Amino acid sequence: MKLWFEKQRYLIDFTLASMARRKARNLGLLGVYTVLVFVLASVALYTHALRVEAAKVLAASPEVILQRLVAGRHDLIPPGYLEKVGRIRGVQKKEGRLWGYYYDAVVKANYTFMVPNDASIAKGEIVVGPALERSRGLAAGNGISFRSYSGKLHTFIVASVLPQASEIASADLVLMHEEDFRAFFDYPVGHYTDIALSVANPLEVRNVALKLAAALPDSRPILRDEVLRTYASIFDWREGIVLALLSAAILAFGILAWEKASGLSADEKREIGILKAIGWETGDIIKMKFWEGLLISLTAFLAGFVAAYLHVFYFAATLFEPVLKGWAVLYPEFRLTPHIDGLQVATLFFFTVFPYAAAVLAPIWKAAITDPDAVMRG
Amino acid sequence: MIELAGIRKAFNQGQHNEYWALNGIDLAIEANKVTALRGPSGSGKTTLLTLVGCLARPTEGRVRLKGEDISGLPERFLTDIRRRTFGFVFQQFNLIKGLSALDNIILPAYPTGEPRRELLERAEALLARLNLGHRREAKVEWLSGGEQQRVAICRALINDPEALIADEPTANLDTHLAKEFMAILEGLAGEGRTILLTSHDPLVTESAVVDRGVEMRDGQIVDDR
């Protein structure tokens, strides 16, 4: 065993010396390969973290949301619906929600106006999300006016700004009193935007939805699981788009790396001949090249992955953010919780390190099995 | 030590450019003796060396090392025999550029997995013996032709082989260096090593160190004394 370790050490020593002798080629290869891993890992880490983040945010959302439809379009919930829902077994809590979108021509962005269910905001006051704080320069105590869709100007006092920590969900949020909301949007009394329902037993959610659909045929129950699935597929789709956009570059990098790794120079072929002539076995030469491939690909994988990790979790994925995050005018500024999926890392490792090892070993096999007598002939 | 019986060696066999480099060689190389293969270019000297040194297999015939038939052995075993039994000094020296003299010398011992300390001790002793101690850390491409050949000799001896095989060892050396090489050869022969070399340099073939000269032409032995 000791002999085996000593032998591997010699092979690694020689490999490192060989690599140092071809510094430019190997550093170039390492650079290209690291960039390749960096791009792939950044996209994978970012979309995965977004998916996890979305799931976390939605964990606190209601199990079922009920919307009323008129001619297939979302319409207001008329009075009396809340009472009808209350009679369905399994529903633990229900509440009518008031929310809507408002286009602010000043910053050319959409805000979400909402009435919080705890009625904690006084009349004439609003609580704004961090993106509004930035875009409109708002702070607690400031006054701000919005022109409603009816043309009337409404002035509010900013009571506070929502904390940065909740920004992924609250960047463009404006919370206000119910009466202010109804006055601003001319919302009829007793009407709601939708109804949020809590269902205690998760296994009952689907049954409750079926009962809701039967009891209120003009309504559409939306399950939290469905929203989660939609988010997941949106992020999957965005990941796919980014990879499709980058596929040409990835392919070019891949071909370059393959070409560099699999090409044996005349010098290398000569060296293999010499090593065989002085007593190295074909296996020793293949092992040496295996170490070379492993050292380069592992270093590139680790460097690329660590760089991607820093890029995503410490520099907010600056390079891919515009495509992966969405197309809002007011981007939420948030730092993702570092989250790594073992299977994802393993897949990335397999698809980057394995082809490289194959690229290195395939030509070396051919060179290593040739008779060593060629070296005698100069 | 080595017996060759009915040896024939073809290159590009079965193709339009088929060429028989050796055509019926019967030869016994004695242990602890210096044997020189002479002959013009293309006579088959180097091909014969590759067969004796287990660098290649004959197309026909048998090679026996200490009575054991090695001509049909798989590559792994041949490599093992080559590493333990033979040391090679090539015409072009075939050192690995970019590595120091010391690193080149210990290369043939890497597959043995011997402790590095022992290897380095042996290499240092060989360097000292061939007056190369001061050049141990120099990259081989910075060395003169004579120094490069001495590094190649050290490398050939690192595994302490019984036999040394040298192909045209003086072809790239001037008279002074060629004489120096012959002096080294004399020392090695004195230690009881078997030496087989090819040359058409009279300084080598007519040297008193050489015990036996084998003349070759067109892949056959034409004279043996």
C-alpha cells in the first residue's frame, strides 16, 4: 500500500512538473474551463436559490385563494360570498382581501396597493416597500400624492418603510387603510379582490377546492401548491432561456477545452515514448494523464463553483440578474439565502469533470499503447 | 545471458511497403562481456537492440533471457523485465527537457515506488561518479552534449540493471568526449555488467574494452569475432 502511495506521489510530482513546463497551455485551459463551470454553476445556484426563496415566501401564504370570474376574467368578489364559504367544512379561516395595481407615471413603475388584514394602518397613512423608498426617495413622515384612476389626487403620509429583509415579497408594496383603498380605487363597499382561505389539514386542500368550485361555480380556487409549481416552472423556464442564450458560448468553450485537452503535441508524444522506453508501463502513463486531467478539472470545478457561489450569494448574481429575476421596473434588492442542492452539484461535477477526463484519456491511450522502440529511432 | 534464435523482424507487415529489418538472426550474448554490433546504416543493428532490450517483439523466432523465453510475454511483463534488467543510452540521449539532471535520472525508478530518499542517494552517487554533481539542478537543455550523455548514463544505471544497452553512443560526440565515454564504459564493464552497443565508430569497435564484435549487413550477421 505504501508502495502504491509512493508511486502515485511520483506520478503526481511528474504530472505537476509536466504541467508547469506547459504553463501557458495549462493556465489557458484552466481559465476557459473555470469560466465554463462558473457560468453553469451561477445559473444553477441562482435559479435553485430563487425557487427555494419563492417556496419560503409562499409557505406563509394561504392554502387556497378564491377568485371570482366573469367571462373568464378576474372580477370583484360581491357581498355574501364570504358567508357562503364559511359553511364549507375544513375551512379554518377566511378573509376577504383588498389589493390592486397602480401605475406611477413618475417612475414608470407599477406598485401593489394592499390593505393589510390586521388593520394596523391609520387612515391617511401608508407603509411603503423598500423599492419605493429608493425610487421616490420616501422616508417616514414624508407626504406623497397619487392620482387615482378617476383623476382625483390623494395624499398620504408615509408611516414607515417595510424592512429590507422582506424585500423579495414587498419591494413595490403600498399598504393602506381599507377606507383609503376603497376611496382611491372607487371600490364598492362589501366587495373584495379575492378571498384567502386557511385549510388546517393539507390533505383536505383539494377537497375544499372541489367543494368551493361546486358551491360557487363562478369562482376559481387557486391552490398554494399550484402557485409554487408555477413559480418553479417560471424559474426553470428562465434557467432554460439563459442556458439557451449561452449555449453557443458554452459550446465554443467546451470545444476549445476539448481541443486543448485532447491534442497531444509532438513533444508530449516523444516524452511518452521516452517514458515507456525507460520502464514506464502503459498504465503508468495513463495514470499520469489521469492525474493531469483530474488536477485541472477539479481545480477548475472548485474555482468555478466558489466563484459562482460568491457571484450569486454575495454579488447578487449581477451578470444574470436581469434575465433570471424577472422583468419588473422596480427590482427588489435582496440577498439570497445560500442554498446548495447536493444533486445539482453532483450533476454539474459529472457533466464537467467527466467529459474532461475522457478528453484527456482517449488520445493518451492511443499514444501509450504504441511500441516504445520508436524512441530508438530518434 | 541473452539468446536469439531464428529472429526475423518485419515492419509494415502485409502492406505494400513491408520491410524485413532482421532476417534470421541466431546470436548468444554472454553475460559480463562487452559486445559491439557493427555495420552500415540499415543493417538492422538498432532493431536487434530493441528486441534484446524488450522494447519490441520479434515477428518470428525466440528471445531467451537467462534461459526463459520472453518473446511472447505481454507488454506489462516485458516492461518489468526491461526496467529491472536493462538500462538504455539512446543515440539522441532522449532526456526530458525542462527537468533537471537529477529529475531525469530518477525517472525510470518512479514506477517502482521506491522511497524518494533512497532514489536521491543513488542518483547523487551516480552523479558524483560521473563528475556531474555540480550540474545536478541544471535543466538538461542547458547541458553540453557530453554532460547530457553522462546524465543519460546515470539514468540508465539508476535501477542498477545487469545490462546496459547503448545505441551509437559516440555518434554525437567529438573524439575527446568519445574517449571519455569509453573510459566510463570500461569502468562499467569492470563492475561485471553486460554491455551491448551498436556503433560504426572505430574508436568504439576497435577498443580493447570491446570483447566481441558482431558485423551485420542486410538484417543478417556476416561476421562474429
